[in-house]
Amino acid sequence: MTAGAQERVARACLLRITEPGVVGVVRHVRAVGPVQAVEDIRRGAAIGGVDVGGLQQRALDASGDRDLEASDRLGIRLLCPGDPEWPTGLDDLAARDADCFGLWARGPVPLGLATERAVAVVGTRAATDYGLGVAAELAAGLAERDWSVVSGLAFGIDAAAHRGALAARGTTIAVLACGADVAYPRGHRSLYDEIVATGLVVSEHPPGAAPQRSRFLVRNRLIAALAAGTVVVEAAPRSGARSTARHAGDLFRHVMAVPGPVTSTLSAGCHQLLRDRPDAVLVTTTDEVLELVGPMGEFAARASGPVRRRDLLGPTVSRVLDAVPVVRAAPLSRIATTAGMRVEAVAAALAALAVHDLVAETDAGWAMTRLGRQERHAAPPDRDRELELGWW
Amino acid sequence: MTAGAQERVARACLLRITEPGVVGVVRHVRAVGPVQAVEDIRRGAAIGGVDVGGLQQRALDASGDRDLEASDRLGIRLLCPGDPEWPTGLDDLAARDADCFGLWARGPVPLGLATERAVAVVGTRAATDYGLGVAAELAAGLAERDWSVVSGLAFGIDAAAHRGALAARGTTIAVLACGADVAYPRGHRSLYDEIVATGLVVSEHPPGAAPQRSRFLVRNRLIAALAAGTVVVEAAPRSGARSTARHAGDLFRHVMAVPGPVTSTLSAGCHQLLRDRPDAVLVTTTDEVLELVGPMGEFAARASGPVRRRDLLGPTVSRVLDAVPVVRAAPLSRIATTAGMRVEAVAAALAALAVHDLVAETDAGWAMTRLGRQERHAAPPDRDRELELGWW
């Protein structure tokens, strides 16, 4: 259902007053709706655990109408949940109490359509020539196959990804941590202009809003949510790109990382991801990215059907899921034996499956949840099988 | 049980007559024993599915006695299953019907001891500087921590691995696809000499035997079986190194691969391994290799961190453990001298250590058990844990 005029004004106002991803605010908005929530903030009503004073102060100066009018003059439109252009993928954020109240969008492409087939390509600002080359190549390859490239307009990998998509005349979506009218970083003014002209710049922040450090991390959840999967090209350990990858995994999106020389500290974050996350998949080409996100991308486009979590599992985790008995619980060691894998790897995979509610630990060991049983019966995605060479 | 003289002659003969890893021969030898098997081959008895004619022809010229004598003159000894020096890891090959009938060995190091802590480092002949550097670095790191490095003496990664171990004054083991006296490839004559002088060259093939193409692939199973894990450093897709990795996985050894630039075809085999094999682990440093194959790996699944018996020892007992020789037994008096402690105190400490299975009393004095060696080499338990950032 498309948002009514009153709700649009309220959502524009919320985007002005609140910072995204504050759990107390998110839950309150979900409980009472945006119109009532704005009312409550204006009159300083108690909102569980939130310092309403600050919000109330902001609300004094805020006007949804004014932001809508100003945006309109800038060619920026407000997308609200339920709008035809609203990407259903953003609704998945509710499971993390990190709802997106609305998105300001600038550019000729409808966001919902553009994200039906979208991959996020992200990475470090301090990229090497190697990383820049790989990011541009991947993005161009995705664009050539009509996949949108989502990224954050940052220096380094992000910019290379946007540029690679543009070079292939594809659609690229920049998700900003400042107003959708603010070309940040300034050095990317012409890149920003090019994206606005052919693709899409989106943001939760009202027009004119400045980028703030905390906003980048919160913004990353949108990059992850808008794409069927996130590819990290180069990343220092603990980088923002790793946070995007984590969001992607938490939202049951594909997590992918590009390897690089072990001698490069800027590939270290990618290698760490591949070592730490059982669901992270090593990718080296566009084909490998699409092999992973392809079928799921088609599937996720349908607003009605639930995405099969099973399709989102990597081969290791999937193998462990297959080894968990359907009916009763089994100890870790037995599951490892069944899977033919090392206990440590199985333990990590079970932990990942538990996060996805597919298995649960009981007194008697690991058991399959109801959801796990459902998913287990889902047909595995088609994949080429390696030619078996025999023991020699 | 150590092999008797008759069996040794028969095994030497089998190594001369048969090609390793032929299932029919392997099963027959296992069923009737080596002595009877040689008899059967000589008289052309039916051996299920094997072309006995060729073997019989070879048997006409073969003499186990002659090979043993010739080897002895070359300083090459025959290791048979059950010998004190026989590495128990080779017995795992039986599960694949790929038994090793015996090994010719040249070099001062006892093979069984050297392979108690051994990692295979293998890869392409056509290595890049990157691969050569990583292989040498990994091998040196392993050697520095008293791990043996197993490889195949080939050009490229193999040679870099051997050289890295030698540079760190470590033990390295070359497994050849030709006679243990044959320095192949010829360009590796001096490398071969250095390994023979300080480490070990081993082969299933009789002295003087030439390398053959098929023998390299069959040889790879020995490299895999002799090590706790195999690290593939650089490999073209479908390379021999990948076959070694597959053998390692089939033998329930750790399979590891070093990533590299996705733009390098010589890292493509490693990336393919990491993508295709659920049990393959991406490694970038010696620490990561040892985390997997080392004693700590056995405990990695425990959330509480590794518990080492060593940690339970008081400083006095611990000091005595450090004074017990790693390789052979020593009398009480010598251990007391090494520890710089009174004999009575050392005797009490040794008794305590024996209760913990860390040392054992033998005819030649006190010796370290396998467990004792593990505990002695165990890395300290504290490890940096990744800082958790929460959802942002």
C-alpha cells in the first residue's frame, strides 16, 4: 500500500529528527506508526530507552512538508515502505530492529526495479591498484549482465565499483551517509553527477545533511539490504567493508570476498572474512558472483515468496545442515562424523546455522528446528559439479 | 612389530616389481602378506584384476637382497610397516587401498619422529616470485617452531619450501617419484644433497629408478599421508598440487590453500580448492597453519580456550619436563644436570610427569612421550579475540 500524504510528511519528518537504527525509536515507530510517533516525539512522550529530549529539540525545527518541498526542487523524491518503488529488501531490516523509515532518492532509475538484480561491491578507501582493478572489472561484468552495482561513493573500491558499472553503461546505486543532494566526498562531485544522471543516489538523511562518522556504519546496513549479496574487494581488518559484509550475512544475503596477496594488508580483511565467517564465499570473477546470487536474485524479486535460507548457505554450512538429524538431537562429534568434516569447522557452521534459526543446541546436542526441517527439504540450487578424477 | 629379514627382502622386492597404488596388488599383498605375494607374482598366480604377466617379467630380474645391499652401500635404508621409524600416518593409506609397501630412506633423521609434527607445502613448478616467497616464508616459520616440512623436490614451490626449512635449520623431507638416490630434477642436485645431509629423502621406488609421469601423482599420496596437513601455495587448476590436497582431504588431513591475486592464473588452483572443497581452509601465515594442525587445533572447538596439561604443572615440574630430551631417552642423572636440580627432586618430578603421561621410563632412562612433546611445543593459550562491534 502506497503511503498517504500524511504518512509521507511524517516519514520525512522522522528522517529529519531521528538518527537511523536506534532500536527504541524503531520499535516505537513500528508500534504506533510514523504519524503518531512524530506526535509523541513533539510532545516529549516517553519512548522506551530513548533520550527524547534531543529528538524533541530537533523536532522543534523540523518540518516534513518543508523537506518534501525542498527535495522536490532538487529533483529528490521520498520513497516510503509500500511505495511501488520501495525495495522489499529493506523490509528485512525489521528483523534487526533497524528499519528504514524512508529513503530520499535522486536519479532516473526506480529503486525497487534496480535492486531486483543488485550486488554490492565495497571495500577500503586506501585501495591498491589491484583492488581498484578487480572492483572495476567485477562491477563492469555485473553491469554487462544487467545487474545493478550498489556501493557507498567512498574513495577507493567504492568509486572503482561505481565507475566500472558506469563504464559498462550499467545501473549503479550510491547509498550516502549524508543528504542525497550532498556530493561527498567532494572529490567525487563528477562521479556523483554521473550517477545521479544515469542511476540513483539514495540516503536516509534529509537534504543538506552532513556526513557523520557514525552514519557511515549505519548506512552500511542499507547497502547490504539493497543487494542480493555483498562482495568485499579489499579491506583492512576491522574495516567498514567488513561491517557491510556482516550486515549482509545477518540479513541472509550472500557474503563474498575477493582474495589477494597474503602480503597485502588490504587483502587481510578479506582473508579474515573468509576464515571467520562460515557463510563467506571466495569469489574471483563476475561469473562466480552470479553463480551465487543469480537464482536467489530472481527469487528475492518476488515480494510474495520467502527467500529460502538454504539457498543462502555456503557449501560448508549446507553440508553440516545435511548432517544434522531431522528427528532428534545429536552430539557435535556425531554430526562431524556424518559430515566428514573436522569438529572445529562443524562447530562454527552449527553456530552460523543457529543464528539463522535452522538448528538449536539442546541438552542432547544439536537439533534441527522446524524452520531447519523446512529448509532442508528445499531443493539445492543447481551447481556444476567438479569432474571427479578418481583417487589419482 | 618390526619386520623380519625375510619380510624385508620381500618388501624390497615388491617395491622393485610393482608400481605403487595398484588396488589389486595392494589387496593381494594385504591378504597374503609380502612374502607370499612375491611368490605368487613369481609363479604367475592369478591376482584379481592385475596383469600379472608384466609383474612376473619384472620379477625375473628382481632381487630384494640385491636392492638391500645396493641401498646399504648408498646409505639408504628400507623402512617397513611396524619398524620403529615407520610413520603410522602411512598406515592410513590402507583405507584407500593405496598401501605403501615400504619406503627407501636416505638422511640422518628418523622418519617417524620427523613426521610427528609435519606439514606438507606444495605447489606449482611455474611459481611466481609471490608464491616462492610465501612458500619459503611458511616453511621457515614451520621449521622455526620445530615442524618438519614435507614436499616433492620439484622446481618452484616445492624447492622454495625445502629451502625455507633448510634456511631456518629445520627438518625437511623430500618424497621422490624416483629412486631415493636419484637427484631429480638434476638442477636440484645441491638441494638434494643438502636435504640428505640434514633431513630425509624418501621414496617407494628402488635405487636407480627413473621418475615417470604417473609416479608423481601416486607419490603425492605419500606427501599427504606423511603430514598433518597440506598447504597448497600456488597451483594452476587441475595441477598435481591439487591432487596432493585431495589426497590430504581423503586421508582426513588438513587441507589448506594460500590465496593470491585473482589476476594470477597460478593462484587460480588455490582459489578453486577453497571454493570447491568444504574442508579447505584459507591460510595466510604460519600461525594460521599451526592453529589448524597444531595441538591447539585439537582444542579449538572449546569455547573456554585450550587446556594444556603443561599449565597444570608447577614451575619445578615444568622445568624438569624442559630438561627431558625430545628425541631419545636420558638417565636421571643427566636430566638433573640439564635441569640444574638435585637428583631426588628431579626423580619426584619425573614420577609426577609420568602420571600425566608426559614422560615414560625406558631401559635407557627417561623419555618424552608423544603427548609430552606436544605439550612441550604447545603455543601459549592466550590469543587476541576479535573485538565485537555489535550490529554497527
